[in-house]
Amino acid sequence: MDPARRLGRAQIDVFAQLGVSTILLGGIYALIAVGLTLIFGIMRVVNFAHGEFLMLGMYLGFWAFTLLSMDPWFVLFVSIPLFFGIGVLTYVLVMKGVIHASHNVQIFTTVGLSTALQNTALVLWSGDFHTVRPWHALRPIRMLGTAFNLSQVVAFVIALTLTVLLFAFMRFTHTGRVMRATAQDRDAAILMGIDTDRVYRITFALGIAAVGAAGVLVSPLYAVYPTAGLQFVLLSYVVVVLGGLGDMVGALIGSLIVAAVEVAGSYWFGTAWKEIFYFLLFIGVLVFRPAGLFGQRGAENLGV
Amino acid sequence: MLRLEGIDAFYGDLQALYDVSLEVEQGRVFALVGANAAGKSTTLRVISGLVTPRRGRVVLDGQDLTTVPAHARVDLGVVQVPEGRRLFPFMSVTENLLLGAHTPRARAERDATLKYVYTLFPVLAERRGQLAGSLSGGEQQMCAIGRALMARPRVLMLDEPTLGLAPVLVKRIFDTVRTINADGMTIMLVEQNVRQALTLAQRAAVLESGHLVLHGQGAALLADERLKRAYLGM
């Protein structure tokens, strides 16, 4: 059956629906990817445990809803400072020791952290799939020949707001300027009196706070389980490579492209195909445009 | 004011400085000259904390800086303009200058210092919105000096500020150093332009392969026979 017809009697305009789905999905992917690209841009570390922090955010959304009947939207007020704290703690306990080590050591460290977090979740909360169904996940909205639910729209709006706030922070605050300076020339930054260890701590914490918020936001939209982060983190590598490593605006555009590929691929070929399509895209970019789709902008984009 | 006491510094197994001692006096210009790879930059990196000496002490006004981390030395007033300018290339001139005023002490006086820097280098005010990486070499050097001044240094260290600049700009930079010094700044200058550096400096020292071989008044060194032969081609 044509997937559009499952949505009911109302007329669904396929292209409008695909467009809306792309934008809604892209906004959420952006919030996930922007933390990854921020950490890479400033610290030159690929955080392979990024998806696991997303998973922890999803569990936070799940438990707050199940135990306290707390709406995921309100959980955000707790999750952002909480994940910022978790980010600081992870930096101090884990990342700080490897920040000047070789890339191999860093990869082993973050992959190890990823495995540890997945298995901790498995031991604590079992491998069962959980769902979060607040009222807004069941509230369909039909507009101009498209249909979506309120959870998606609000998740999109909040994700986009947080992403824009992060951009503004990087561009217009002194701390943001200090972070970009550290990315562009670490020694020169030290000579300006900048404590680069503190910069890395804040960077990592901000990246984790962003992905934690994304986890809470997607908890009503996807099943919650210990390896839930993997599906997202894989696509956020695609996003980050598309946009250029360390480029935050590129990450936003890359998110929309990946979302478009996923939405269109799922519609015409079936959801099982979506990963094949965006990994084909990923390989294509790596082969033909390794600096990202937007050309050789090089170090220009470090940090922002 | 700023004193090095018996510094031995290494890069890996390679010894770069041997028992270097010197003193920079308050309000004066101290010039450190010598050939390439003589250890001049290393000496500055030891003072600013980017290189940790294996032996010896760095002392500022009686306070031992040797164990103070590099970024914290800036707050104490030790500020270096690194060799090759090292501006933040993808940031505007203004952003670079504002980054200079990072320490709380410097930030409190940020607006006043910025005005001083723009008076000193009117061209920076004209180009304030331009990316630092797109400035000419001379302008970049001015921006780098301006950025360091934004930190409100007590000792300003300049590493090869005239390297690669046209003669007219070399003169401009030396004039600027003179002006900043006349405004009361203590300056430590590392230079390959031996004659001009020694003319400007009240005190100077010559480094050769990591050893301090001559030490004295700038004018006196300029008249020294050995120095004339080695560096001035006379």
C-alpha cells in the first residue's frame, strides 16, 4: 500500500510531506551532530561514545516519564545541566588523559567508553525496548496536505533553538571566541592567558549537553534501548563528514541532506534501505570531496 | 625585574640552552641577539612557560615562575608576541585584539587599552572588521603587538618582530617598540636585525649555540670587536 494512504482519509501531498519530514528530522539530527562536530573542531577528538550519551538522554526521558510522569519537554530543564555535568566529569576522568595522545589512543578510549556505557545500560535496565508515549506523541497535526505529530514539531523547534543558541554562543560570547581561538592556534591561545584545559572541558561538556538534550527530545519518537544511540551516531558521522569536520553550519546543512536521503529512500524503497543510501552518500563524499560538500574551506571552520 | 637563573633547556635529548642567566630591568629594552637556532626563541618560550627548563629558575619581581603554568604567567604580566605573529587567522582584527584581553585584570581595562592600541596603530582601526589572515605582513605584526598589549603586560616579549618585513616596515616596528617603551613598557626583544636592536636596547646579550657569550649595554656591544665580526660583517 502507498505509505501516504496509511495516514488516513485526508489528502496527503507526497512531496510536501517528504519535505516536512526532512526538515523535522534534519533539525534533530543537527542537534546530535553539532555536538560531535564541536568536540572535533575544538579538541580534534572524534567522540565515538557520542551515541551513548544520546542513549543516556533517551533513558532519562524514559525514566522521568515512566516513574515521575514527567513530560520530556520539561525533562530538558534537568537534562541540560545534568549532561553538562556528565560531560565535565567524563572530560576530567577520561578525556583529559588522552587529549594530547595519538589518534589511535583517543579512538580506543572513546570506543571503549561507548562499549562501557552500552553495557552499563544493559546491566542496569536490560535489553528491552521501551517507549515513551506522552500525550503529544499521539496528537496528529494535519496541515497543507501534510501530517505529523506534535512531538516531532516541538522536538524540531527545541532542537533548532538549541542549535542556534550554540551557534550564537560560539560567535558572539567571549568564551565562544576563546574556544575558536584555541582551535585555530593552541599555543597562541596559551600566550593570551587562555587555560586550554578549561576550554576543552567546556567544549566537551557543551557537546554532551547538546546530545543529551537531543536524546530526551527523541525519546517519544524512537524506541529506547541500550544500543539506541548507534543508529543516530552512524548518521551523525555522515552529517559531519558531509558538512566538513568541525564546521557547525556545515553540520546543519549536512543534517538536512541526510534527513532528505533517509526520508526519500524510506518512502520509495522502504526503511530498510535508508542506511544503504546515506552510507553510499558518505563513501561518495569521502572519495570525491573529502573536505566536505562545501569544498576546501580548511581550517577556516575550526570551531564554527 | 625579570631574571633567568642558570637555565638549561632541552627539546627531547637536544640541549637548546646552557646555563643561561640574564636580567631584564624595569622600563628598559633588553635585546637578545644571535644567529638562527642560537636559542633565542627557546629563551622566550622558557620565560612564557611553553618550554619547561630542566634546570634553573625564571623569577619575576622575586616570584619564582618556574612552576607557574604558561597561561597563568600572562595574568602576572609576562606576555609574548610569538615568532611568525600567530594571529587567529579566521577571526577579525577586533576579535584578535579582544582575545588579547582575556585575563580578568586585562578585561577590566579592555576598552581603554583598545583605544590605546588603535591610536598606536591607526591602520588596525581601519581594518578592524577584516580577517587577520588577510592582512599584510606588517599589519599582522602590528595586530600581534596590539593583541599582546591588550593583555596589559608588565614585560612585553617580542620574538623576531621584523622577520620578513620590508625595510620601511622594519623601521616602523622599531619606532613602535621605542614608543611603547617610552610609554613605560619593559621590553624584551629577540632580533636578527642586530644593529637596529642594539641601537634601540639599553641592555643586550648575545646567544651562540645555546650559550650566552656577551652581555652588556647595547651601545657597548655594538662596539665589541667580536660581535662586529660575527654579526655585522665588519
